[in-house]
Amino acid sequence: MPVKVSVIVPVYNPGTYIEDCIASLLRQSLPPNEYEVIFVDDGSTDETPARLDALAAEEPRVTVIHQEPSGWSGKPRNVGIAAAQGEYVMFVDNDDYLGDEALERMYDYGVANGADVVVGKMAGHGRGVPVELFRRNHPRATVDTAPLIDSLTPHKMLRRAFLDDIGLRFPEGRRRLEDHVFVTEAFLRADNVSVLSDYVCYYHVKRDDASNAGFQRFDPVGYFKNLREALDVVERYTEPGPTRDRLFRRWLRNEMVERMRGRRFLAFPPDYRKELFDEIRDVVVERFGPGVAPELQPTQRIVAALIAADRFEDIVAFAEWEASVALRAEPGSIRWQDGALRIDFAAEYATGGAPMTFPAGPAGDSPDGPPKDVAEAVAWVGADSVAKFGKATADLLLRERTNSAQYFQPVEVTREIVPVEEGEGVRLVLRATAAVHPATAADGVPPGGGLWDAFVRVKLGGWTKECRLGPVPRKGQTAAEPGVVAGRVVLPYWTDPHGNLALDIDRATKRLGLGRLTPEDVTVTGDRLRVPLPLYVPGDTEVSLRLRDGSSSFDATGTLSPDGSGALLEAVLPVSSLKAGIWRVALSPAPGADEPRFLPLSLALRVSGGEVQVVRPPGPGVALRLARRTRRVLGRIRRKARKAASQVKARRA
């Protein structure tokens, strides 16, 4: 069968970080005979070459190519392209990994839309990834219709014939931004680019030791020399005008202005700051015309103007002011309603730990040139923020804690200008209600089991900032009753120790409150069981009960129905099948799951002579209690040892 996709992985000394990459490539849902994996080892000196050779000996779909060190990823990727047999090639870095269905979904999407380039949704583990690009699918995208230019990493699927037809390959040698040069030309010359946003295809990972190539401090002279090559590509394939200006704006914003802002800039040593500034200013003055900077956000526009005016000291002062600005998001009511978790919150900027105030008067005209000093720059940002407050946005995202997959939730926003009681000025407050629908919260499908953190994302005043939703003083407590919706058990809770909002999906046991039942709460009439439970259900919901007596078990179907502030469990017990004795009871709120969970209830049934009596479940035996106590003690010892080790590591650093 023809190979549909060739996955190309450049490899250099990844150590154990390559294991997640390998595992994800072997787990792909695409049949093994429909894709191949080509590892191009660029002169690794660790154990990786032997590891890959052993893998290739076991896996027919895996090929390993060894070569002398080339210094960067460009040549290994080109060698992989030359060896590829697939209709499409997919580039993956050796410390990243794919979603299990990534190749199948991206290939099918590309074929269905006749795409030369397919961009799959990304999630970042400690690394920035595009956000706005992946709000929705883009079956037919261009640099004019979608923010493609925000995604210039090589981690995409490209049609092999397209690369050959236009002769596109990566720049080689030890250098930077080879992916910018390659991807920019691909976007500008493709007949169609498709963006798949409803499934996380690519997980972009920052190593624990931060030794990814992209995290190493770079030589500004060489870096911006390579950046100019990407600008050359834009000039080669666009005409002067709005499109070229918009594309250039991406490099001005991301690679230049953002490096000169806030904490990121101040973290550099002073001499390195000045070296960066000088190289950036050379590119700004040399390459960017008058149409590039004006469409930047206000704070970015100020920094760009100060760069062009060669005012390094003001850049430092403005960065110090920006570093003091933070986003705060305060949670309000959190409740279940109409099958969705409704989350109220208010968001605003703060500085120095207090709400940020803005001028109450009308904004003046935007300055044509740079501000005369930082005070004027700050005043202009404030006035502009008030004038454009009607366009400010607030979003709520759910982010999976282990893999960083994130999804926007529907939000209704109102904007409130709040006068400051003492002194002049106003506060700009965004009040919002988000609706988390468990049936569709992950881009139209139910989210997977795990812990999901709530993040608030605000665009206002030239900033796009994110923060956790919280904190509240109720650390470790539930934020609302657990809900059983769309085959998921969803527990909103406040994290401990930080007190931020998170959702526990299909993992919680004790915190669901099912252990607080007493026999007096439960009614048994003949073979009919009625149990009030502290759960939310949107309507009648089918569940399962499991009865165990130690040697045998029986399952029974039940129904959860709305009942005041909770739910009522009703079930018909298989009394005639139950032998005399004590039967423990467990509930499966989502019996249709691939692996249904049964959660113990704090009740038991004593069966005798065909009669059923509700009793407390028998406690654990002496041996079990001792084992539990031992596990708790060992857990405390391990936690103390890890804390001590991290403190030693921090002192050494």
C-alpha cells in the first residue's frame, strides 16, 4: 500500500526525551503500513543511535539515517525529505510528540481540502504556541485570511510533490530561523493551506533542563542576519503594500518588540540588552517602512517608536513600568445550569498589587512619533485603553494539566468603567460568564479525563495577558457540586495551595461527597432503592450499581434524577439473586465509558431471608488499616525528600 505520510525527525543527543516522541509515533491511529518514520541522527554522541537502530530492527515502519554533525536541524530535515516515500511529509522534533490521531486526521484533512500544507493544533508544555490561529478550523487559509504567519515552526505536514515542484528545502548549517525561511515560503507559494484546530495534533515540549535548541541564548548578529533572510522571502513573493506590511509586522512584533518588553527584557544582563537593542534597531531602520508599525497594539507601537528613535534608556524604563502590570481574575458565582457549568468572573489589570487606574478624560490624538518621555508613553497607553475599551475581550480557557491542550469556552462579556472613589481616574473591569458544556467543551467533543485548569485571557490596552482564575481562600475545597453530564463526572474545585479554579473530570472519588451518606438517608422498599446524592444532573441519567459481598458481584441499572439541589438515585435491586450477607454498593455515574468507574457509596445492604436492610459498610480490617497507615507515612517521607532535593538544587543553581 502506498505510504501516506513520512514523519521526519531530526535527532541530536535527546537522551530520554526522545522516548515520548517514539511512543507517540508508534501509537498513531493511521495503520502502520500507511506511514513511515525517518529518524535522521545528526551525529549524536549519547545512547540515542543505538536506541534508534534497535527500534528500526524491530519496526518495519522505522528507518534510521546516521550522518556527520551538521550543526542544526536544516540538513537532517532535508535528508529526511530525500528519503521520504510518503505523499505528505510531517516534521517532528525529537523532544516533542504527537497526538495519537494526528497523522490520520491531518492527512485526511489535507486530502479533503487539496492542501499543500496542513497545520495541526498545537499545545505547549512550557513553550509558547499560537492561540488565535486555532480558535476554529480553516479548511482554506491564506496569509490574508488567517493568522498563519503566527505559526512559523516547522511542525507541519506538507505535500511532498509540492516541495519538489517549487524546489523548497531548509537552509542548512549552524544557524537560526531556518524554519521561518522554509515555512514562510511554503505559506506564500502553496495553492492551499488547511488549519486543523479541533484536535491537538502536536505537543511542543520544553525540556526540564531547558536545553532545547530554541532556548539557548543566541548571538544577536547572527540571529538577525538569519531573520533578514525570512524578510527576503516575503519581499520575493509579495508586492509592496498591506500584505507585505502585515507579514513584516509579525517579525517586528514577535522577534523584536516583544524582546524589548517587560520582565523578558529585564531578565537579560545589561550588556546583552544593549547588544540586542542595537541589532534590532538596525533591522527596524533598514527594512521596515512606515506601514508596518502603525497597526501594532499601543504598547508595542510605543516600543517600536523608541527603538527607531534609538532611545535605549527609555526602552529600559518603559519595560520596568510594563513589568509592574499584571492581570487579575476574580471568580464569582459558579453553578450548574441547563447542563452547563456557569462561571462568573471579573477581570482587570493591576499594578503594584492594586487595581490599575486609567484617565477619566477623553483620549488625545495618537502621537505621530515617539513619546517625549516614559510618563507621556504611560499616559497615552492609559487614554488609548479607555478610548478602545469597547473592543476589549475576555476569554476563559480550559487547559489540561499534563499535556497543556487548551480549549476556549463560550463567554458573555460586559464592560464596566468604574470611577475611583478617591482621586481622579477610572478602573476598567470586564465582567463575564463562561459556560462549560461537558458534552462539547473540547472543540465540540467531551474533554478527556484529567485535571483541567481555568485560565482567563484578556485583550485590553495593547496587552494580551493570561492568568489563573483565582485565588480564593477556600483552597482544596469544591467550588460547586460535582456534575454528571454527557457521560462525564465533573468536579469544580479550588486548587491547594494556590486556590485557583480547576475541574476534575472522571478522576475524583472522595471529594465527590458520596462517602457522607448515612443509612438514615437511604430508603429501601421491597426491591426498590432510593438514595439522595450530592450530584448535579441535567435530567434523568442512566447509571449502574455494583453490589459486592467479597466473592461475587451483581450489576443493576439505576437512574439519577434532579432532586432539589442534588440528585435522587433510584434502582431496582436483584434481591432474589443476592445471598444472605453484607453487600457493599458502588455507583458508576457513566456506565457507557470505555472503562466505567465504580465509586463506593458509604452504605451497605444486609440481606437476610429476602429482606434488605441498609447498614454502614464494614470498616477495613487491621491489616488493611496498617497498610494504609504505612503508605501515608512513606508518602510523607518521599515528599519531604523531594522538597529537600529541590532546595539543594536551587541553592546550587
